[in-house]
Amino acid sequence: MSQSQLNLNQVFKQYLQKKSVFKNKESLTDHYVPDQILHREGEITQIAETMAPSLRGHKVSNMFLYGTVGTGKSVSMKHVASELERVSENVKILYVNCKMKRVSDTEYRLLAELIRKMGQMVPPTGLPTDHVYRIFFEIIDSEKQNIILVLDEIDALIQKTGDEILYNLTRINQDMKNAKLSIVGISNNASFTNDIDPRVKSSLSEEEIIFKPYDATQLKDILTKRSIEAFNTGVLENGVIAKCAALAAQEHGDARRALDLLRMAGEIAERSGELKITTNYVDKAEEKLDMDRIEEIIKSQPRQSQAVMSSIIKLHEEGQRDIQTGDVFTYYEKICKSSGLKPLTQRRISDLVGELDMLGVINAKVISKGRYGRTREINVPISKPMLEKIKKILQERYLL
DNA sequence: GTCAATTCACATGAAAGAGACCACGGTCTAGTG
DNA sequence: CTAGACCGTGGTCTCTTTCATGTGAATTGACGA
């Protein structure tokens, strides 16, 4: 005990003595809102112009922001929102991320979350939805105010719960006497509007703003600016930023990815006691980010899904190419038997395999083999060391 | 050799059930004055 | 008389099951050249 205590003390002491490459790591995380947002001037003015009428108490047009991940939609929106709230006191902005599991991914929970943001409480479950709806309505309409509701990742919400919520929310203005409500939807893909009611769609996208992916040069600018805040001077070797930018530009110009790479490169360098970040560390960072992501996914999967994963890995290890759903199911049943898990039906396994594919842990393509039926062809695009790590996790859970 | 019909092995959808949570209102119980 | 314990009802939410329908090309088998 005292031995390890001693060691820990040493570790902490060394850590404090060591010079850090970071000055302020915060500014490389994605919830950080920089005071100046580069290469989004056009979009920001457009948002601001759309929202400006609220200053005179007019209703703001509903708005839709499109763009792939990491193109600055949320930051831009938050930026304008906070400025607006600063200038005017009867404009209130409610920002909700609809993808947050168990917080706001259903109609009830979204409303509950909104009510919470308005400073009141509502039980997490138990009440009829329309009751919650009325509470929300009454809170909002109790004052003369202009509410702007920002629904981030709105596509996730619609996909899960249908478009009824949006319909209700867009209609709410008709019944309100004092307040006005406008909706800003933020979505990663433009195509999801296809499956919402055309009436809702037209009223919701009175104004549409499209965010294009950043190109490598723009990413470079962004990284440069943030790195000045984030790192101590002189720790970045030439070409590090360019490399992060280039890698992220390959992945549809995702600024978040670029920042993650840079931050992780810094962390790895620091942990190995370096005071200089080289491009070498960027490669390592990329690898580490991938590993972490997959590991996190596997760990957070429910047991059944883990069992399916085990089955796939086992078949993959036995050298089977083009694993089929049926194979997975057969082996899965064996795993269930040996681990005392209650086996699910094939129908369900089919869905679980699909989910694992969606998460990017495996590749499962639906193909038709003619006379020999239609199935998913499953591949495991995972590196050897990662595979070992996953196996270990699954073994700990008695699934291999 | 050609062409439509057949057939396989699941995929994909819809609906409904099970079970965990939870709020609310009513009833019962025990403690208090 | 009242605060708190204890139901029963009704609601949401997630994970599954059940039942039904869909699907795309290899294979088959009839047909004609």
C-alpha cells in the first residue's frame, strides 16, 4: 500500500515538474466556443440577419442549417445566439442536442428538457405527454418573449420519434397570446427532410443555410488560430498542423476531427515526455483515436450485442471470409449456451448486426447470392492489436 | 442458347408484448394532542 | 387529526418477439433455333 502510494506521489510530482506542451487544452475541445469563427462569416451573417427581427419583438423565421459533421454549424449558431441574448433581454434561446441519449431523444424528454431549461422541473417519466406539453406551453406563454428553439441533430429526433413533435411545435404559435416561438433545426444530412410531412417541412425551412465542408487550407487556419491559445510557443514542429488538416480534410472536412488529432498528438507527446510535437505523433494520434472510439463502443454495448460481436470475431479468427448472418446466429447461440445468456431470435440478431455496422465496428453489406439467398456479408476491418484488445474485453465478460 | 419462373436465406416492416420506471390520487395505519 | 406508508392505475421507454412481406440474382427447366 505505502509502496504504491509512494509511486503515485512520484508520478504526480514528476507531472507537475514536467514542462507541459499545453497552455490551455480546453480550446481544442469541441464544446469550446472561440470568440472568432474563421471561414464562416457568410453563414454567420445570414443567421444573424434572420434572427435580428427578434430584437424588435417580431417573430423570427424558422431556420434550417445543413452540413456534414464538424462544419461549424453548432458553433456558428451558438455564437450568434449568445451575442443576441447579450443584446436583448426578451429573446430567449433554448439550445438542445436531440442526440443526447436519455436526455432529449424522445418527445417527452425533449419537452422535459426544455421545461428544465426554462427553470422548472418536471418528473423524468410518469406523466402523459400532452400534460407535459401543456406545462411547456404555459411556461412559455406566461411572459411576452421571443423564444428561439435550437434543435441540434434534429434528424436523430425525427428518425426516432417521427415528425409529430415538429408539427406540434410549429403550430404552437397559433395558440399563444404573448410569446413567440421559432425553431432552428440543425442537421447533418439534408436528405432526412424527405421523410417529414411536407407541411411541416415548408413551415420549418423558411430559411435554409448550407454549411460546406472546410477544405485543407481553411482547416489549417482554424488549427493555427486555436493552437496559439492551446500550446506553449515553439512546441509544434513544422508540418504538424498541415498534417492534421490534411487528414481531417480527407474525412469530409471535419474540423472536430482535426482538433481531436491535434489535441491527441499533444497528449501523446506529453505523456512520452517530449516537449516537441512532431508529425510522427499525429500518426499515432490517428491510430489512438480510432482505437479509443472502437473500444468505447464495444464497452458500452449491451451484453447481447457484445455476444454478437464475439461471434463475429470468432468466425473471423477462424479465417472465414464473408461471414453471413446465419453463421453469426449459429455461433451466437453457442455462446449463449456457454455463458448462460438468453438467446434472442434471428430477427433481432439481424438488427444487432446492422447496428454494429452503423457504428463502424464491422462492415456488413447486404448482398444477394442468387439462388443461395440474400444476406449480409460481414467483414472485420480491425487491426491485429485492436482485435486483441477487443477480445480481452469480451473475455472479461465471459463471451469468448 | 434464351428467357421467364423458381427459389433461397435472409432483409425489412409493423405491431404488439414484457418489464422497468415513475407520478398521482386514494386508502390505511399509527402516532400525536 | 394528520403525516407517512402502501396500493392501484395509468403513463413512458427500451428491448424483444411475432407475423408478414420483400428482394435480387443464381439456378432451373421449358422452349425454340
